[in-house]
Amino acid sequence: MKTTVDIPDELLHRAKIVAAQRKTTLKELVYQGLDYVLQRPVIDSEAERRAHLKRLLQAMQASNTESMVPLRREEIYDR
């Protein structure tokens, strides 16, 4: 099936360069890109964002809750 797609000039230019570097056609590059995108599962971006924030907050929580005590000069050089 033939179709017309409007691609921004800069993106088209970069795609042609990549196709030439890979010694393939622009058509094949588009096929590969569409196939790649369509194979990925659809992810709810809001749920993904919340899960990422939850992991980030867990990683940021300190495992040591004792307050820090400043070292004296002698203690620093003794170590």
C-alpha cells in the first residue's frame, strides 16, 4: 500500500544520512522504525512516571539516620 507522509526536512535529511551509512534505503529504514515502535508494549505514561518517582524516592531515602558529627582536624589525619 502506498501512502504519503509529511516528514520535517531536518528529520528527512538525517534519515537519509543514516540510511546511506547503513547501506540501505530510506524505505527500509522507515520499515525498521515502524516495526520497532509497533513491537514495544504500550505503556501508560502516567503510571510509568509514578513508578519511576516511587523508585527514585526509595533510592533517595538514607539507610543511616544518625546525625553527622563533624570530625576534628586530628581525627581526619589519624584515619
